Amino acid sequence: MNGQQEKQLTEAEYQRIIAQQRATIELLEQEIENGKIFEQNFVNTEKAAILLCVKPRTIRKYNYEGKLTGRKHKKESRLFFALKEVLAYRKKVFQHWASFD
């Protein structure tokens, strides 16, 4: 491995990560359902990247590929994404990832 060893996660660590992600998703979904987070709420590219655990460039790529729908405000050239759509995409991707456990 060229002198560099990658840290291998144990199955217990994967299970802990999956449990944390599920708890986060459930909490956000409850807040959406309770009206604490409204459908009209938008997040910028950077916050969407944090929610999906990817880089902002990947979020722009998802927008280009049609996986997420970004909207531009007239005064700013930044992309904004509906929070509900970002969370739905996260849940969809997370279900695929969780199938490996």
C-alpha cells in the first residue's frame, strides 16, 4: 500500500454510522411534517453538500445531471435547492447504501 494504510471501518462502526444517519433523517422528516421546516425552505449549494456528505461541486453536477433541481435567484447567481428535495434524495441514496449492511 505504498507505506500508507487506509483505516478499515469495522462492522460495528458501519452500523453506528447507519444508525446516526437514520436518526438524522427521521428527525428532519418529523420537523418537515410538523411544519417546523416548510416546503418553501431552500438551501444553498454548500448546505446541500453538507446534508448529502459530498462536495459542492458534486451538488452542481447533480443539478446538471437532473438528480437535483437547483433554482437561481434573480439577484444572485447562486443555486438554491428545495430542502425537501435534498432530503428525499439523501433518503433515496442512503437506502441504497444501507442495503450493504
